[in-house]
Amino acid sequence: MKNVVIVESPAKCKTIEKYLGSGDYNVVSSKGHIRDLATTGKYGLGIDIENDFKPNYQIISGKKKDVSYLKKLVESADHIYLATDPDREGETISWHLYDELAIPDDKYDRVVFNEITKDIVLKALENPRRIDMNLVHSGETRRFLDRIIGFRLSKLMQSKTGGKSAGRVQSVALKLIVDREREILAFVPKEYWTVEAVFKDFTAVLDTYHGKEVEINNEDEADVILGRLTNSFKVASIEEKEKSRSAKEVFKTSTLQQLASSKLGFPASKTMKIAQKLYEGIDIGEESAGLITYMRTDSTRISDEFIKATYAFVNEKFGKEYVGYVKKSKKSENVQDAHEGIRPTSINRTPESIKKYLAADEYKLYKLIYTRALASLMADAKFLATTIMLDNNEYMFKATGSVLTFDGYLKVYSEYEDQEDVILPNLKDYKGDLISKEINKLQHFTKPPARYTESSLIKELESLGIGRPSTYATILGTIKERGYVTLEDKKFVPTEIGFETTDKLQEFFSSIVNVKYTAAMEDDLDKIAEEKADYHKVLEDFYKEFSPLVDNAFKNMEKKPAEETGETCPECGNPLVIRKGKFGEFVACSNYPKCKYIKKEKKEVVTVCKCPKCDGDVIEKPTRKGKVFWGCSNYPKCKYASWYKPTGDKCDKCGDLIVNKNGVLICPTCDK
């Protein structure tokens, strides 16, 4: 008889069991969710809308053995600790475990680990609580909304357009990309000119004339100004100001994804996968420890213990003048401050000291997180900012520059911050005129707004109050996988089907698929979590508005005609068209159901690489249901197979093929 601790991820089990002692505790994993909404009932929602939105949950396919194993452990255990992740989703998983495993009320406690370190794990078990049903109701409501909107709108899009899916948040994100693209397409560049004077050590740009800002609209106007200028300039004024720049706060999920994208080139999905591993625990020599705090958070709060330890570290390593202060941030309305921002679990565990235990990308991300947290508690950087005004026949030219006088937090963070000092000559005691080497006129055109990158789209979604930290990577992945957008120079460009899907949704669902409504729904979910709103009423109010819109769209949305291939049916002579079926696209007669001709396609064999187990080739194969996988050409003699496309490279540790799993390169054997 032991105490049983149930966590989500198998990777945590070994680390936590070491801390607790295997003699008294058995740490096991639920391997994520154990059950989900069924696809039964009206519209296949798994929700009885007429019966107060009662859900019909079922054990997830492939999880029955896991659930049976957990039930046996629970029955024989002295006490059960539900230790799933410290967020709404984790709270909901704990409730599903409690409910499905029929855990008695007097036999369980809920514990949360914001970081997987010995002190925190032991402290959590000393301070247990009950399952927070307000968080569960909030999580369930989000799931119900996503199921209702996703199922009903996706079915609509599939039957009426070329789109594959629609969603509560993904469709709004797609709309932002489409709206931006239309701004770019409608943009008319406007010509303007500037005049600059080039000196030996610096360049000055024409700023004002008779105290008014100069606007030069064409080359003729620029030539008039050039005709009034000489190469001789007088120093009109020199202004020097001391300025300081403070470090940014520790990361939250969105800012980590943004900077990892712009500085490391990591997609959001890759960043979260690596961060998950750093949180769950890494073997570092003789110990195993979580290296960072929980990575799904929209808080930037940090513990007093970490602050004190970091101040001591900075003082010892750099000197007391580098010790900083805690930044005060403006807390946005939707921030959930249940746990800390993303930081290292120990400031003394420097990236260099554990580099040998980390893979290259793990090291890069850990270093980014560590350095950001360290810099956040260091002193401001100080600059001497200089502005020189030069007079040339009452045309005033401006030159600006700055000199770093104290590096402060930039001592550790400079590689992640864009900065460039322009050093101007000392002209305080200069007598006489300055003679320019040349004066140039330069033509410019205004530029359209930039397309969204992963980083800028996440920033925009966050600023608009749409989605949550844990959802951004999934949202971006979905709109790419559905073919709604492509990436050009790491920027989102909507496809034809992306435009079409957005336009149809706006035609029939503009009152729901918009920024304001989606942000308000996030606010309602927060109110449910805080027991300030009833989740039944939130669902009822939503469905009363949503259901008539869907019924109207199914009735009145014009169906997109099937695309003709240019061929004719060999049986009846009507055009052949591309249709979509359960297992993908196929070519058939347009005169269906009178003519049921279907063209049989001979697919070209796509060879990826050599098989790691024999002398065969790894080729692309379809299942009977049309899903693609990669397997050996020598099947059934060789049974090598992978659901993810192999790259051809082999793992250094085990020799298995490296595969591309949703944009992340992993070894399916070592990274299980």
C-alpha cells in the first residue's frame, strides 16, 4: 500500500519519485487526457444541448489499458495526489481522473508543481487542496464552445466551400492575416524625398525650415531646396541627455514564443516542446531536476526567493552597481496570476555549467530563458544621448547619436537586444563652419503594413485578448495545416481558400467571428474561473445567438461548384470534377448520382530514404482510410513504419531515423 501521485507526463515520474522516495510513493502518469467528449448525439457534439449542456464523456481510444491500470492503483492506494499541470487544462484533467477513477473524497488531494525541484515538490505535498471546480467549469466551457463551433462550422465549410475547418479562435486569427493582406493589396505607395548632408564622421538629415517640419513630395521640390544650400553649416545647438533603459520582465508564454521565433528561428510548437522538456526534468550528472518553471503562463511575477538569490548572484559576479530591481508591469485584464513567469529554477545553474547535458536547441532555449530572467533583475543601462542641430541658410539639419556609458543589464543580454550606438564628434568648442563632403537628395516611398510573422501574430493575438498562452502554437499550426496560409520569408500569406473561408464566415457569422466577441468570450471564461459568472448561462447565451446563424448559413450559403479537371467522363461524356471524400480528394463525374464513374489514380511511389532496418526504401504509403504514413518497401518482411516523415538522418544515440513531427525534428525512440 503506497501513496499514488498521478502526473500528466511520464517524463516527470522518475524525477518526482526520486524526490519523494519510491518506498512510500508510486508516481505514475495519466499520459495527458484520459477522456474526451464523444462524437455521438445531435450533430455528433457529444453534448446534450437540450439537457443543460450535459456532456457525454468517453475514454480516449487507446487509453483503456492505462485507465484500468490507474483504477487498480487507486483501489489499493492509501492516498492519491492528483498532480497534473498547474493550469485550467491540468485542473480539468485532475477532475476527469477523479471522476473516471471513482476516487473517494476522503482519499485524494490536489497538488500543483510550478517547478519540478525537490523543495517545491515536497512543499506542494505539505500544502494540498481540493479540485477547484470553478477552474474545471471554465475549462469545460472552453471545450464545449470549441467543440460546438468547430464541429458545426467545419461541417459547414466542408459542404459549402473548399475549407476544411473553422474554429472559435483560429478563424479570428486567419481573419487578421486576411485583413492585413487586403491592406497590403490596396496600399498605394506615396512618394517622398529627404535631403542629407554627409560629413567626415556623421550624417545629418534636413529637419525644419523656419521652425516648421520640412515635407518634400517630389524631386522638383528637393532640387529647389538644394539650390538654396551651401556646403557650409553652423552649429546651432548641441543637446546632451542622460537616458536609461530598463530590462524587460521575465518571459511569459507569448513573449517566449515571440523572442524564440525572432532570435532562435524556432516555431511556436518547437519552443513549447523544448520548454516542456526543460520543465519536466533533465538528468544533470547525478541528479535529475526541472530546469525552468511552468511554461504555460501569462504572468511575469517571480518569487521572493528567486529575487533574493539573483541579487546575491549579480552582486558576487558583477558588483553591487549591477544589482537591479523588480519591474512593475501593467497587468492586463485577462492575466491569470496563478503561478510565476518563466524563469530558471536556480540562478546558480548557469547555461554553461549544464551545456554538456543538453541538446543544442535545449541549450539555446534554456540560455534565452536564463539570460532574460537574470537581466530582468539587473540595473538599467545608461546612455548619453546627443542631438546636434546644424544651420544652413535657415534650413536646420539634425544628427542624433548615443554612447553607452554603463552597460547594466546589457552586460548579459546584449545579444538578444537590437541596439546600435551612433557616436557623434564632440562639437561643443568647435569654432567656425562645418563643411560637408556632399549634400544628397534621396527618393523614398511609403511602405504597406508588414505581413504577420509567427512572432508578430502572437503579439497581436495577445494584445487583443484572444486565445491563451497554451493555444497560440496550436492556432498557428492549424491554419498552416489546413492550407489557409503559406509562409513566405517566414511571413503569413493567405491562400485562395484562406480568403474564401474568411469571406464566407464574415458573410454569415460576422457577429461571432470577430475580435471583440472572441475577446469577450475569453473574459467570460475568466469570470467562470473566478465564480463571477455561471457557465450554463454563458453557454446558453452563446448558443441562442450561434444556432440560428448556422441554420441560416446551411440554408443560404452558396455552395462552391466542384473544380473541373478539363477531362470528360468516359462513360457519359460529362465533365470530370475534383470532389472531396472521407479519405481525401478524388476525380469523379459531375453527373453524379446518375453517373457514378470515379477515376482510379495511379500514385507515384515517393521514396524518402533508405530503411534503417534493411536494404529497402522508406516510401510514402496510404492506409485504407487514406491517412499517409511512411514504411519500408520490403513489407511484410520488414515492418519499419512511422506516422511522421523521416528526414533520412539517423539518431546518434540509437540509430533510428530522425522524423519531422509537426515541424520539430525528433528521434521517435529516444524522445518518447
